[in-house]
Amino acid sequence: MAKKLTKGLLQGKEFKKTITVSVYDEDFELDVRPLSGPEAEEVESKMKSGTTMKGSSGSKEPNVAIDLQKQNKGIKDANIKACVHGTVDSDFTEQVVREEWPNTLIEQVSKEVKDISGIGNKSDVERFRNEGKDNEQ
């Protein structure tokens, strides 16, 4: 029998995970959290910038156009937003992340935040869900 889904069970933004990131040959710990619905929507929207789909009512497949420059900027902006929203420390503002964090740090942190938020690789999302079950016991 399945458990009853309640607000308290979901934890949402209250869930925190400590991750280890490597920068300049040193390891650091950082607390991250899942994105809220609107935050995840903002990140996903930016990830899709530069891609347009058009289709006519009679065609079976849509016409997809990709502007690689806009797409690359959108992915970079999405990763920065994921870091800003997903880090627990409020000192990591968009300006700080954009101007001071090396790209390798942005990539590592945004991947973890997107994974625990259900954005991205489904096997990683399943791994996170299973880790959460272990923490409940």
C-alpha cells in the first residue's frame, strides 16, 4: 500500500544536500537544495532558448531551428540560475556566480542542483530518490 502524500513528506526546498566540488585541485563542500517549481521552470526555459519548432497541421514532423549562439548562452544562463537558486548560502548571488565562479564550478553545482530537482538525466534523478528513501529510515 502506498503512503499518503502530504506536504511535509515532500520536503521540497527544505531538503538540503551537501555536495563536494573540486576547484583548482582542491575539494570543497557546498550545501544545495532542489529548485522550487517556478525556479525549475525558469531554468528549463533558459535551457531551451535558441530552439524553435514550427509545424503545419498537415506535417508529421515539426521543423526545428537551432540558433547555437543563443542556445549556448541560454544553457550558460540556466546553469548560473540553477547555482544561484540551488545554493543554500545567500552570498552566492547571480553577480558573484557569473563573475567570480570558474566555469568548472558552475558546471558541477548546476548539474547537482538540476539532478535533485528532477531536471536532466533520469537515472540520476532515480538515484537521488533512492538516497532519499535511505535518509527516511
